[in-house]
Amino acid sequence: MATILLVEDDDLVRDMLAQVLERASHHVMNATNGEEAAALLKDSEPDIMVTDIIMPKKSGITLISEVKNKHPNMEIIAISGGGRLDPTGYLDLSESIGASVSFEKPVDKAALLMAIDLLLQGKHSSAH
């Protein structure tokens, strides 16, 4: 079980992903944008952050770079529907600045859970 910070401005997507993560026995902290996520990160350090890229107030790209500066060991999963651009451009950028894994929306739930499990295994094996 992991603590996962889920950052997603779309209520339906956030609720769906939170349900998937909670069913897999993860503890989920929800944020609707990058500013909320940054505020939550002042008081806690989740194992993994799953963040949308295109959001109001603070983009996922800005959030990823900030989180990587303050929490260099946190695993980050980026998700994007692309907005006006092809989502792969945003996802390539997110990986270049520190996201471990990225997914296009709609997110494949099984693939997301598998990626989380692999990232957690990596964290645990490198910590010992």
C-alpha cells in the first residue's frame, strides 16, 4: 500500500482514478490543481504523485519540476489528454523533467496500477 497524491482538475477523472487506487488498497490524497498539490506537499510526502499536465493555476509541468527540486526521490506519473496539442509532446516533456512514467488519457487502469507497483518495488529495493 502506498500514499498517492492525485492531482487532476477534472472531477470525473479524479474520482474514477481515486476509486481505482483505493480499491487497490492505496491511500489517496486529492488535489484539483498544482497549487493545491504544492500546499499538500508542505505537510506530507506521499510515495507517488499522479498528476495531470494541463491544469489551471499551475500546470503539471511546473508542478513536476518543483516537486523534483523539493522531493527528489518522489516517483511521479504524468497523465495528459493533450489539450490543443498532441498529448505525447506534453508527456515527453514531463518525462524529461522528472516524471518516471506517463500515460495518455483515458488512462488504462490496469497499466496505471502496474506502473505504481513497479515504482514502489523500485523504491523499496533501492532503500534496502
